[in-house]
Amino acid sequence: MNGGRVRSAIWPRCNEGHSVAVSFHKDTVKKLVRPLVAGAGVTGALAATNRALRNAPLPTNILGGTRRPWTWRGRDVFVTEAGDGPPVLLVHGLHTGASSYEFRKLFPLLARRHRVVALDLLGCGLSDKPNVAYSAELFVEQIADALATFVSEPAAVIASSLGAAFAICAATRANVRIERLAVISPTGLLGAHDHGPTGTGTALTAFLRVPVLGEAAFNAIATKASIRQFLEHRLYGAPDHVTDEIVEHYYAVTHQPGARYVPAALLGGALDCDVARDLPFLSVPLLVLWGQKAPPNNPRSNADEFMRLARDARLTTFADSGALPHEEEPLAVDAALEPFLAAVPQERPA
């Protein structure tokens, strides 16, 4: 009896006609399909927007010099090279697009006296941006392998922000031939940058890796307005130094396929690096360069901790710069680097 009543409630009686049954099914199907169609429509629109942003022209490598391809762990990476003389490796920060822009002014100045090799870190610049497990160790190993591949003698390394933290770690390894190290507004001090992976951060990292929705969320965050705000308040010392050309360059690189994977790893804590642990074991001379107008997230006062922890360190500051003095005051940075790079190497302390 109960089964009959249930069936009669779900399925119209035959004597009410076949047309009523068909109408009932159509209404039911419409109710079920309507949210799916709406979701598919939204997903399709997001996918189309993502695709349009991805297909925008990739900026040129405005460093100049010669671009040399490099297949690193099966991925297409490259370095940019110019000049002759003692070798210098440049390691950029991890904000997307930095490899082709951050050293654009210092690169030709150094190339007048040195053979300069500018590295393009995997996933951060114009090279391949695969969906891999990005970690601090991965970037440290890429720096070490770049030195082994492109430099045949002890070299100087100039690195900035989190790239500088990875370079410091690389320089503590016996098999890496770094002769001296210059770090520009480095990050990675425990308590100033590193907090370790959290549940929220791990979840956010996983979400941003999702093919359509994660990419759409990242694109919604990485607008021209937000990129400009980031550059003005987190990197540059003077907002008027952030030109439309700079914003357009970073915006184009930021929306290339896979550009969200490194920022996602950074937000999740996967790229945290405890420089305070490594600095006491750094046996090469260290030059710390810092802008006096550095932002609160990595203030000028952090330089004192680097000086305290390192064995052989000196500090140079720049009055009109934020976190990128090599971009805002390139001539002054070049002048500070010249005697440091030209100094006769001394025996490393034991």
C-alpha cells in the first residue's frame, strides 16, 4: 500500500494521459539541469576569460644580451648572458616577471666589466611554468646547477629578495663555487617572513592549482590595479617610479599559463627559508644592499640582523629606494658593487 502511494505520487496515473507524464518529466529534468547549466555556463565563461588572458602576447626579455636555452630537469628554462670578464650570476626575486625586468638597468652596467649571466628561475619569469611541487630546495638546487652549467670558475652572485635567501643557502654548500655574494633587500629571516605551512595556506595553495576556478580566482586577484598597488607599496620606494610600462609588463607575465603556481606555493608556506640558520655558516664575503624606503614587510632594520649573523658582511643603503635599489638607483648600486666584486679573494675562514 505504501509503495503504491509512493509510486502514484512520483509517477502520474496512466489514465491522466501520456502528455501529463511527459510534462512532469520535463519539469523535473529542468529543475535538476538548471543549476548544472548555470554552473557550466559560468565555468565556460571563466575558462574563456582565462584563455584570453593566457593568449596575450608574452613580453620580450628586455635585459638584452644573448638568451641561452637550458633544459633543467626536463623543463625549458634559459639564462641571459652579456659581457666579458669575471663571472657574475644574477638571481631575481620570486614576483612573477622579475627575471625579465628586475635587473634591466643593472645588467648592462655590470656587463661592461663582467660576464653576466641572468638566471630565469623555473616558474617565475618567461620560461616554463609547470605545475610542480615548488619549494625552497628546488630553487636552491637550480641556482647551484646554473653555476655548474654556465660558470667554469668561482663566481660572484647578486640576488634579491627571496631569491637572495635561496642564494645564501646555496653558498653554504661546499659543492657550489660562489666566491662572493651580494644580496639586495633579502628576505627569509625567521619571524620576518617565515611562518611555516598552515592548514589555511595549504588549502589556498591547492585551490589556486585547480584548472579553471583556481586560475580564475588568481586572475581576479592579479588585476592591473592590484599589481600597481603591490609594486608601489611592497617593492618601490617612490610610487611615481611605477610606470604604466612596468605594470603592463608584470600583468602580461602574471597571466601566462601556470604563472599562479609559484605565488600559490609562496602563500602556502612551501617557499619559506630560514636564512638565520644559514648565515653563520656563510664563508664568503657578503655585501648587503638595502633601500632606506623599504616597505614594512621587509624594513631596512632587518639589515642589522643580516650583519649580526654573517661572519664577513658589509652594508650599503640607498636613500631613494625601496626593495629594488638596483631598479630605482642602478648607478649607485653599480658603484657600490664595483669595489666589492673587484676585491682580491681572500682565504675563506674555516
